[in-house]
Amino acid sequence: MNTEKYLSLIKSRMGERRYIHSVNVSKAAVKLAEKYGADPEKAELAGILHDSCKEIDKDEMLQIILGGGIILDDTEKASSKLWHAIAGSVYVREALGIEDEDVINSIRYHTTGRSGMSLLEKIIFTADFISEERSYDGVDIMREKAFNNLEDAMLFGLKFTISDLASRELPIHPNAIMCYNEIVINLSKKGS
Ligand code: DGI
Ligand code: FE
Ligand code: FE
């Protein structure tokens, strides 16, 4: 894979902080891939590209999404923070020629999660929470969980995001709820 090419590409599309974040997510994703037996090259690529549309104009995000034939649902229409992930999945396919559906889906669902996520999707979702520059309350617990039990880490992240959205009276995407429910049901089965 041409890592350098993708790194210089994203560098031209975002500020320094976001670039550092993307590199760090990619590094965390490679470590998680090695730990859990996913393809480290796909993890590296998806990590580098996961926020490739985060800092473009909102109008451009919408254009890319529509151009990809994706119809936004009501929650997505109302939540512009979700657009960069959807636009990113179309951008990597159409502008960069990436064909790997797992890489594309890892980008598309990295913000909300969804039910039935692949190992690579889970890794990118989790890597986004534990990248080296992150410093929120609980990040150390999240990092420990990430290398101990991926689903447990995802649940910790989802609880944080869903509670935060609810406390600010923002819409919660059904994919986030479905992801949360699936993990809670799975974990309770294992515990009982
Ligand atoms: O792009 P990053 O900042 O690295 O992280 P991200 O892609 O996880 O985006 C986080 C933002 O997305 C944060 O502001 C919360 C928001 N978000 C995540 N899930 C949902 C959501 N916003 C809404 N409205 N609904 C969701 O389910
Ligand atoms: Fe993102
Ligand atoms: Fe990110």
C-alpha cells in the first residue's frame, strides 16, 4: 500500500491537529489489528482515511454524499457531525479508487457504529477513541479496555457518546443505539 501517498493526500485536506489525529488513529488501529488478528494494512489505511472529509465544507460533504447515491435519513439530515464519515466512505471509493468494502464500511460507520460490525469496523471505531493525542477523562480506562476486550471498550465509548448527546438533547443515530444494544445483549449472555 502506498501509505506516503495517502498521508500527503490527507495532509492537504486538513489542519495539523486533524492530521496528527489521523496518523495516531492509524497507529492505534494497526496495534489493535495485530492484537485481534485483523489485517494491519487495511487497519492502517482505514485509520489514515477515516476523517479524510472531516474538514471540507459542509456543502461539499453533502455533494459527495448525494453523488454517491446515498439518501440521508432524518437523524443524519439533522446531525452534520455525521456527514464526514458518510462522505469519507464515498470519497475513498470514488476519488481514491479504494474497492475494499470492509475499509469503506470502517470509514462509513466509524462515528456511530452499527449492528453487525466487522472486526475491522470495530477496530477503527475503537482506535478513534484511544489515539495518542486524546486526553478526555477516562481515556486511560478506554485504552486498557481496548486491548483487553474490544466490545467492552466499544460499550464504554458508546455510553460516553450516547450520554453526552442525550445530555445536550441532540439526536442519537439508530445505528449507535443498535450497536449499543447488540453489545449489551452479547455481554449479558456471556455473563449469565
Ligand atoms: O471525527 P472525530 O472527531 O475524530 O470523531 P467522530 O467521528 O467519532 O465524531 C464525533 C462527533 O460525532 C461528536 O461531536 C459526537 C458526534 N456523534 C457521534 N455519534 C452521534 C453523533 N452525533 C449525533 N447527532 N448522533 C450520533 O449518534
Ligand atoms: Fe470522525
Ligand atoms: Fe477521528
